[in-house]
Amino acid sequence: MTPEFIDELEQRIGSEAVVRDQSELLTYESDGLVSHRSRPGVAVLPRTVEQVRAVVRACHEAGVPFVARGQGTGLSGGALPHPDGVLIVMTRMNRVVEIDIPNERITVEPGVMNLEVTRQVTPHGYYYAPDPSSQVICSIGGNLAENSGGAHCLKYGFTVHHVLGAEAVMPDGTLVHVGGLAVDSPGLDLLGVLVGSEGTLAVVTKVMLRLLRRPESVRTLLAAFDSTDNAGNAVSDVIAAGIIPAAIEMMDRTTIRAAEAAVQPGFPDAEAVLIVELDGHEAEVAAQFEQIEAIFAKNQGWGVQVARDDAQRGRIWMGRKAAFAAMGRVSPSYYVQDGVIPRSRLPEVLRRIRQLEQDSGLTIGNVFHAGDGNLHPLVCYDDAVEGQAELAERVASEILSYCLDVGGSLTGEHGIGADKACHMPKMFGDDDLATMQLVRVAFDPEGLCNPDKLFPTPRLCGEVPGPYRAHPAEAAGLAERV
Amino acid sequence: MHDAEGRRTGAAADAVDGVVPRWVAEPASQEGVARTLAQAGADGHAVLVQGGGTKLGWGPRLESVDVLLKTGRLNEVVAHRHGDLTATTQSGITLAETNERLSAHRQWLALDPPDRARATVGGILATNDAGPRRHRHGAPRDLIIGMTLVRADGVTAQSGGIVVKNVAGYDVARLLTGSFGSLGVIVDATFKLAPLAEASSTVVVELPDAKVAVGYAVDLLSRGLTPAALEIATDPLRVVLKFESLESVTEAQAEEAVTLAETHGGLGQLLEVDAQNEFWTAHERRVFAEDGTLLKAVVLPANLPSSLSWLDEATASRGLSYVLAGQAALSVLHLRLTGPVEKQAALVSEWRERLTLGRGSVVVRRATAELKALTDVWGSVGDTFEVMREVKRRFDPRATLNPGRGPGGL
Ligand SMILES: Cc1cc2nc3c(=O)[nH]c(=O)nc-3n(C[C@H](O)[C@@H](O)[C@H](O)COP(=O)(O)OP(=O)(O)OC[C@H]3O[C@@H](n4cnc5c(N)ncnc54)[C@H](O)[C@@H]3O)c2cc1C
Ligand SMILES: Cc1cc2nc3c(=O)[nH]c(=O)nc-3n(C[C@H](O)[C@H](O)[C@H](O)COP(=O)(O)OP(=O)(O)OC[C@H]3O[C@@H](n4cnc5c(N)ncnc54)[C@H](O)[C@@H]3O)c2cc1C
């Protein structure tokens, strides 16, 4: 990064919006994945779309890479800066542009926090459905880029189901409007591919979201189980009964204890707890609630707690959402893995993880979106112990291979980023990746927009790609031919 | 003469939109699709993909077809993972057949576009077409979780997977959904499914005008009712509701809907259980199965009443008539329009002028060649057109696949 280029940026957007001081730049050297660090060449903090365009145009003219950053809570290194590039920090673009209750829409700038969207519309009886555990600290722009999920995505879908439109700056500085406020827009579904593209296609400067009305009735219950097998079977039984709850979350003994130590939600001390939330029309919720209680009983559930009021409901969810952070109470460091399995394979995969825990000697906590089969094993380690950090990474990778073995995915919500780019060939073949690259080059022919993320490159991964697996539909063996 | 890909010379019976294809290929496997496309590419032939052929008349006028690729032999449900509520089907199977198979485990692919006995999974995906229960379950783009596609150059690729939650890599499956066969041929697709409901109830409510009808729909939802379908239809003007859940629940909600209708000055009727299917078939046929131009219009929900009253005036003053059915809350409207062709074209352009970009659209789906010559079937797609064109160019550099007939005219 040349000082002349930084001067140029200051010229174009004002020195107040440019961070060039080396020690200040340290603030941005990693996102939530702290094992990957890199100081950006320079950081900019635009307040307007015109400033974003000016920066991107300057980069395009000079061939300088750029990386967008939201709140930096990402867990896959998606916002890891490029050492010779510009980090575009979007936090100052945090205005709520328009609340449109009659149309059940809200338009926000990307720096607005996820929970802020719900706060804005709560007085009107509305909310924004995707609720990542990090919702207090993560931005809508980051959510869009990662296609973030949350506990309530089982019934309501992920970010991609709630974003209707976006304004974005293309890698050559052109401004485009993708989708809109209406539910359908003619043309190719560019929005569908922009969501979840991890900041590699464009810089998003405005987002149009769908709002949901608060359901009439919500019931939350929690039950304890003496084994994760029983809890996993209970999850399968719920799905088999044709019930799609708003959420089904599971925590194991390690994460229950951590949550207790941190926020005292009053969870039973058990091998596993399930949290199930039902919402909708009162009569429906009441009927399904009875079915769930029966399913829990059949699978030897005990210690059932039913939230009597919002306060108790809040406490249960606080216990669940604090689980990652609470691991800090029981372990000096931990690695958060994110993998997906077909939900019917939960008991078996959890047993393999248990075995891995014994073999490796590292504690592995499990807290996850059980209804979706989205696992979050937390691999605990101590940096002070020589070699443990590397061991933890190997253990975490091993768990991913269990996910792929049963036809699952490398990531359910945290993204590929810098962290898992080299794992991509384990899930996708060369032709699959080359097809994704067609999208990439259509948006960004010069490869300046968040390079070195998502795709495996020889520079990142060496020349030896992982073993390619057959399409999960064939390989999983769980396919029942009909 | 058939070769390995089921390729033969086109005959009059193969005509699409009045155009007889030079060749017809009906491959029985993914590899066959790949070879067909590779061969067509080498020969410099344009390929038109056909599923059930129910919508091939949609889109701009067809000039000529070198190769018509039919997916009819790709007609298997590859896997039904009922414990996971997912299924993988080949693209040439019809929706009706798919759901017949999935019902063995009381599940379904929750899509109900018209003509389900003929429309294929591939065609429904390629058009992102949905029916009344889109209100609850979403459109094909909301349900797709994985896809195998063959690119124009004959290369086969996969996107997504078989799990319901998955953010690994770009969502190419979603990009192909709604691409009208312009980016690749869909060979198979994996979906998240829904449980079949134990019971359903249908309520038909006649209301005096559009404003009251929309007010009723809004009130209903704000009271926490959870219909699976919430349709607005003409003529006469009515709101049609389908409740699907446990029997006690659908009955309770249906009754509430009927009672609420009175307070809005409407007349609600709960249909007999046995009369429901017939009613919904007729509801669908009134728009789709009869002659006339088919339009799909999308507006903002708050503008629905004013759009409908404008439509009444604008058609009446031009001597046009229309029948409409659509999803009220989503404000997705399907219209069948009849009357003088120039007037139809004028109506479409005036409607488009009223809708600023991103706040609604009017697409001509089925139309006579005469109307297609008078109007742009897609309307403007806005400032992303260049990006779309670039995506098309990268996926299909020689413009082999459905050239000129992709969305936005790609
Ligand atoms: C005259 C006419 C009458 C109709 N009547 C009705 C009706 O009564 N009710 C109703 O709702 N609907 C009707 N439709 C619409 C139709 O039912 C669609 O809803 C259906 O989803 C289309 O599926 P298909 O298999 O027939 O697709 P096709 O019509 O064969 O194809 C539709 C589009 O998808 C593309 N395509 C098809 N398969 C693939 C694939 N595997 N990969 C990539 N691209 C593919 C084609 O190239 C084309 O662009 C009608 C359409 C027409 C033209
Ligand atoms: C304690 C904790 C709990 C979490 N729980 C969840 C959870 O439950 N579910 C979940 O899905 N995730 C979870 N996450 C991960 C993380 O919060 C999400 O990925 C979130 O969406 C990231 O938002 P951010 O604003 O921090 O983005 P960043 O980390 O700053 O960036 C993430 C990616 O988005 C891109 N990006 C950001 N803004 C833009 C923009 N305007 N335009 C284009 N690209 C942009 C970046 O380039 C990067 O690739 C959790 C993280 C933590 C630390």
C-alpha cells in the first residue's frame, strides 16, 4: 500500500474517514476468528454511499483489493483484512432509512445492528425474524453477507428468506439495486446469490427487509435428558410428528454448566437439554404443545420447565444465547466449529464427537440448532499448553469430516471465509467450484472484492486438494429409494 | 431414428409456439444431458429446454429451435429422506407425481402452481412459479437446498447439498431458479419438504370492494390467524382462505374468519370438506386454463387496493376484461386479460409507468405473437441488467441455451 494511494483516498473522501495510523489499524486485524490476523493497508469509515463508491473506484483504478467489514463478529475470517488492501468499515452507515409498517418492510443501512431492527418495529407489533446469537453486536450487512441464521430459523428461514432488496456498489464502483421492496422482481435472482456471498461480490450499502408480525401465542419449554441419544431421538420424533416448532435447540452437559456459571438460567444439570419454542395461533400452539410433552416423556425427558411469562422465556433464551461466550468460564480458549448434518443423524454424530473428546483429551461442548442439524461443537483448549491450539484445530476439522461423511455441510451459518476455504474441495468438485467462479467473475472480473476468501487457491492451500466426495445425495447412503 | 440421447428429427407434434425444432433430444440420464449440450455447443446449435411444456409459450417470441431438449425421461424421485424432511427429484418428473410419492410418509413438496399433473419440477424451478400456498411456504427459491445442473458447455456441477441449512459456497441453485433455462439445464434438485396437514378448511368471503377486501385480510392476519393460503380473486370480488393444520385448529380458525367477515360487511362461507378440491381447481382454472393473455403483476401490499381500483377503471375504459387471482398478503397477482391487443399493450405500459422500480412489476407471461410484438414481455429489470447479462455471458458464452428468452430478455 503506497502512501500516495492513501493520500488519494483522503482526497476523495476526507481524512476524517481514513485510518492510516498503524496502531489504530490493529483494531481491525481480525474478526471473531482471532486465530487469523492481518493488519489492513488502510481502513476507511464511509458515512455515505458516495464515499463507498469513491473508495471502490479508487481501488478499481489502482488495482487495489478491498474488504468490507461490518461489526467484525464473523467466525470464519470473512472480514480478515488484506495486508495490501483497503478495509471498508461499514459501521458508520447505520441509519434506519425507512420503516414501512403498512408494507411490513424496513430499509436500513448495512451498519445497523440486527437487534436494532426488531427494536425499531417492536412498538408496532413486528419483529425481524433471523436472530443470530450475536444479534446485539452484529450488523445487517454482515448478516446478509453470511446468510446468517439463528434459533428461530427452523420455522422462519434464514437471512435469505427475509432480505427483499439491496443497494450495492459493484467492484468497479457502479451502483446497482438488486431486488426491491416487492416480493418478486423480474430478471435473474441476483439477490439470491448476493446473500451468502461473504462480501466477495459487492459492497452492500442498503438493505430492504421483510418484517413479521409477532405471533399471537408463544410457548417455550425445556426438558432434560440423560443422554444426547435420547434428546436427539426426541428431535427426530418431533419432526416425524409433522411439527415444525419455531426453534429446537440442544445443549450438552458442558455447555449447560458453562451457561449456568455465566448467566444462571436455572437449567437442570443433565447430559442434555432441549429448548423447544412453539408459536402461532393459540389453538395450534396448545395442541402441538401437548404432542411435544408426550414426545419428551416417551424419550425419558425430565425436569420439564415451561416458561410462565416473558421473563422466564427470556431467561431460557439468555442461557442458550450466552453459551458461546460462557465457554470462557470453563476454558481459557475454545474454537467454535460450525457444521451441518441431516437432522436424523444427530445421535450417531454426537456419539462420534464424544469418542473424539475421549481420544483427544480435549473437552468438546455442544450447543446447536438441533432442528436444522446445525452443530456448534466448542473445542476447548489452553493456549499456554504447547501444541494444544493446533490439536484443537485438528479436532475441529475432524468433526467437519464427520459432517461430510453423513452428507452434511462445512458450514450452516458462519461461512467459509478464510477459515474453511481449503476445506471446500472436500465438499465440492472442481467443476462445482469452477461454476461458482463464473458468478464471481461476472461480478468481479479483476478479483479485487474480498479476495482469498471462500475459494481454495494454491496460494492459500498448497497444491494438494482434499479428497473429492460424490454428491451428498449419492454418497450419504441414507437416501431411501422410492 | 434415435441415438443414445434419444435424439431424433423434430416433427410437427414437437412444435413449440408454432415452431418445429430441427432436432429433439430426450436424454435418460445426467450424462445424456451433458452429451446433448456438448454436442449442441460443438454444432453451434441453440437449445430450448422443455419440461412439461406447459409454459414454453411464455417469454418473448420464438424464432427458431435447433435442439429441443426434453426432460421427460428424467422422471425419478431420487431420494426421500423423510426423517430429515428433504427429497431429491430429477427435473423431468411432474409435481403431481412427486407429491404422490412423498405422501407415503405424509410429506409434500409445498408448491402448488397450476397444472401440476403436467408441470415438471425443473420447469417450476426454472420459472420460480408458485401457487396459493406460497403465502405460507414460499416460492421454489425458498425451498430449494441443492441442485445438479449441466452448463451450456456440457459440464455438470453441483450446488448446495441435502441439508436444510448450508452456506458453503455461492448459492448457484438459487440463481438457476427463475432463470428460465437460460443458464443451465437442471438435472435434479433437492428440497426441504413440509409435513402434510391433518386437515384443511376453505373459507370464501365475498366483499364489496378491494379496499374492504384488503382491510379484511389485514385484520385477519393481525388477529393471529395463520392461513396457508390467502387469495384475493375476482369476479365477484372475494378473499379465499385455506387453513391447514390439526382439525380442531382449522375449524376454529375458519369459524373465526367467517365471523370476522361480517364485521367487514362481507359474507363468509365455509366450504364442505368434499367441495374444497373442486373449488380450488376451479379457482386456478379461471385464470390459467382459459384463453387470454396471462400477466403476473407484483405490487406493494399497501398499494393493492389502489392498484385494483385503477385496474378496474383502466380495463373498463379500454374495453378490456380480466379475471384475477393472487396472493393478497404478498400482493402477487395473476391476471387473464382479454380484449383488443393494442389496448392490452397500452394497459401493460401504463401499469408499468405507475410502478417505480423495485416497488412492483408487470410481466407478460402467456400472450399471442401479436401482443408479444407490441410489448416487451419483461419490462425493465433496472440497473442490474448489465450484471445479469454478464452472468449469462459467463455461463453461456455462445448463447446456446434458450437464447433471448431468459428473464429480462437474456
Ligand atoms: C398454454 C399454457 C397453459 C398453461 N396452463 C396452465 C394452467 O392451466 N395452469 C397453470 O398454472 N399453469 C399453466 N401454465 C403454466 C405451467 O403450468 C407452469 O406452471 C409450469 O410450472 C411449467 O412447468 P413445465 O414443466 O411445463 O415447464 P416448461 O413449460 O416445459 O418450461 C418452462 C421454462 O422452464 C425451462 N425449463 C424446463 N425444464 C427445465 C430444466 N430441467 N432445466 C432448466 N430449464 C428448464 C424451459 O426452458 C422454459 O423456459 C400454462 C402455460 C401455458 C403456456
Ligand atoms: C458470540 C457469537 C455468536 C454468534 N452466533 C451466531 C449465530 O447464532 N448465527 C449466525 O449465523 N452467526 C453467528 N455468529 C457469527 C456472526 O455474528 C455473523 O456471521 C454475523 O452476520 C457477522 O456480522 P458482522 O457485522 O460482525 O460482520 P463481519 O464479521 O464484519 O463480516 C462478515 C462478512 O460479511 C462481509 N460484510 C460485512 N458487511 C458487508 C457489507 N456491507 N457489504 C458486503 N459485505 C459485507 C465481510 O466482508 C465478511 O465477509 C456469532 C458470532 C459470535 C461472536
